Amino acid sequence: MLDRTDVLDRVKALSLLPDGMHVTTAMVASYFSVTVEVIRALVHDHRAELEASGYRVLTGTELSDFKQLSGIQSRTRSLALFPRRAVLYIAMLLRDSGVARQVRVYLLDMEYLARTQPVENPAPADTASLDARIDQRITHILGRTVVPLFNTLIETSGEHRRELTALRAGVQRIEKRLQQHPTRLQRLEAPRDGRPLAGVMAAVLE
């Protein structure tokens, strides 16, 4: 959250020194609507953490150079500087400041939205995750389109197979009957009493 220094200006405009990067202890106190002593007490109790966030105190030649570069007109022998990151850290430490509470609430709201709202076209963390997403997408497409199509074809081919099987059985029955016809004709044409069927019929007709 310490990288979301833009939250400071969304809650309240933060005035910066002419260098456009730092604020003094008095400017921090003014931003949070507290006394300078409150800010100094926080610095005393959390100096290491604040220094890790960029807080520093200028003295001697370094202070003179900074005054010259930034155009600050001051006779102070030391100057405490807070970058925006350190100011945001102060916002997390202050208890009796309405502005600090608003900053914390804003940060928590942003963190909650980042966790709960999906990101459009998120960049994959690595190649493995990208492959997994591609495989998942292909599986989804296959399950929605190709698999139902194959199921329909299988069902249709099953119906056609049954029809072809029945048709083949019918053809086989017809072939069997056709094979039996010569035998039947031979029986009808077989001679009776040593005479062919034609002779028998002629005798009957006589």
C-alpha cells in the first residue's frame, strides 16, 4: 500500500516543496491537521521505518545545496524532509487525524476492490499459467461445441447402423428365397410316373 501515494491527493491536496518531491514537518502537520509536535513524536518513535520510506534530515552543505536548488529561503540549520511515501506511512500511524483515517479507508477500499473485482485481460504470471489458461479455454470450447457435435453424430450413426442392419437382413432373406426358387421349379418340373410334367398335363387334358 505504501506505493499508492496517489491516495494522498485524492483525499486532500498535498502541497510540496519547490522540488516537487518533498514536504517539511510543518507541511505534514498542516496536511493532517495536527500539530508539529505530533509529527515529531511519530518520527521519534518510528524513525527507522520512516527513514526506510525516504525520510531524512539535511544539514550543513547538503542543506545549503538543497536550499539553493529548491529556492527555499530559510535560515534553519536542519531541515527534515518527507517524500510522499513517508507521508503515507505517517497516515498509517496517526490516530487522532480525520485526514489520516480517510487515507486509510481509501487504501482499504482500493485493496478490497483489487481483490474482488476481476481484471480484464490480466497478464499471465508465467508461461505455465498461460498454458493452463489456454488449455482451460480449449477444454471449454471442446465441451461446448465439438463434444456435443460428436455425440449427435454417434447417435445418428447408431440409427443409421440399425437401419442398415435391418436392410441387410431383408436382403439376405430375399437372397435366400431366390436361392430356393430353382429347387422349387425343379420339383414342379420333375417327371411323375416316369413322364415329365408336360406329359402328365397332356394326359390329364386328354
